[in-house]
Amino acid sequence: MQLGIAGLGKMGANMARRMHRGGIELAAWNRSREVTDELAAETGLTPCESLASLIEALPTPRVLWLMLPAGEVTQGAIDEALPLLDPGDVLVDGANSFYKDSMRRAATAQKVGIHFIDAGVSGGIWGLDNGYALMVGGEEQAVKQLEPAIRVLAPGPESGWLHCGPAGSGHFVKMIHNGIEYGMMQAYAEGFALMKAREDFDLDLGAIAEMWRHGSVVRSWLLDLTRDFLQQDQELADVAPVVADSGEGRWTAMEAIEQGVPAPVMSLALMMRYASQGGDEYSDKLLAKMRQGFGGHALAGDDKS
């Protein structure tokens, strides 16, 4: 299979590497040409200097996968790509886009005969080795066309991915996934903060996290990551207690209000992220480190941000 990927950030570059390992032939474009050239030298993919040249380099029917920042950047790329694609081509949005935007974009693409797929991608910086959980929305025919790449990207050919339903459903499921993630992270952060505050017990939080990883009902990958950084430094003195909100949790809370479905845990977890701005809470430091652990997100005040 041949595929074009636009956007070689933390996720996009590692997805390209994983697809290359799995035998997918790639052409790629990134807004910074240096990044494209470096990845081309590493993997042998075809580097392209523009989105237009990337589309031109692909055989028909084309498969173009966008891994660009959600919002205006993704919308601009879609607006540029649609007139250059031919009927029967497949356009994939792998960003954390709002699902209603994906439904609208699919309707626009359908008018000119382009198949639109919204792909919710989870796995962060660990996806290269462990695989990416993929929540896919779109027409069955288009998903079948993309399936060879999905099977390579996923943790297993038959596991870790799902065609959720029509256009918009993939990003909807990913949105809810991230809302749940907010709640889980908040619960861990509050629990460890409570233990940290009981100074007379002199608790080893790294050891507790390690013990919970085996047999406990609260074991999870987030706990694994928490164990890793607590074993190195449980004081977290150099971590700014500021937790960013990428948008997905906000959309989940808005969806709960719109549907009239109670979602207090996810909504309050979002509010706690807002409350972290300018605070000095241990739980906020833990949340910031968890985000860094699974997604490679820069910490507040980090010179690399």
C-alpha cells in the first residue's frame, strides 16, 4: 500500500516510522522541510516540499493522512487538498478534531466524490513500539481501503482498532476517551496528593504505585507512568503545577450538557485543570507529569515548549 502523510510532529513522525516498518510505502510533507528530509534519510520515504506535491506524488486512488494540529491548520489543509484530489481518493484526519467539524468536512468532501475518514489516534509517544489505538469513522468502503495501514499502526492486526461508525464517530469516541482520561488522571493525582500530605507516615509513593500495578483494581498504564516518575522523584519540586487543556475534555463536558447526560467526574476534572493555572498543588504536578509521560507534552516553563 502507498500512502501520503502530512504532518510529522511527535505523533505523525512515529506513525510514519511504524508504517514504514510494516511495509507501507510513504510520501510525506511537513511544514518544516528539515524534519521531512531527516525522516526521509532515516526511513527512505519520499520527501515532498508542499501539500500539493505530496498529493501529486501519490498513485490513484490516493490515500492522504493528515496529522496536523486540530482547528485552523487542519481546516486550511483540507481546503487546499480537496480541489487537488480526485473522486475516489481517501482523505484522513488524524488530529484531535471536534467530531461535528468532522461530520461537516465529510459532507463537503462527499459532494466532490472524496471519501473522508476521521481517525481518533491514541498512544502518544509510545505508539511507535506499542501501536496506536485507532477509533475510525467513515464509509465502510473507505475504511477497507485504509485498512492495511490501520492494521500496521494498531497494536495488533485484529486488535486495538475499530471502525466505530459513520463520519464523525471516530473523533466522537476519541473525545469521550480523552474525557475519561481526564477523570482517571484526576483521581490518581488526588489520591497520591492525599498520601503525600500524610507526612508522619513517610510514605514511599513510588513503591505504593509499583505495588498497585500488581493485582490491584486500579492498575493501568497511567499508573505505570506514575510509578516511573515517582520512583525517580516524588517531591516534584521542579515541576510547574500547571495542567494544559487540549480541548477534548472541554468538548466532552459540553456534549454532556448538550445531551443532558450526567458526567460530573469528567466535568470536574476539566475544572480542576482550569484551577491549576497559577496554583501550587501537588496533584497538579502529578497531572502535568502524567501528560508528559504518555504524550511527551512539555511542562509549563520548559524551555522546549
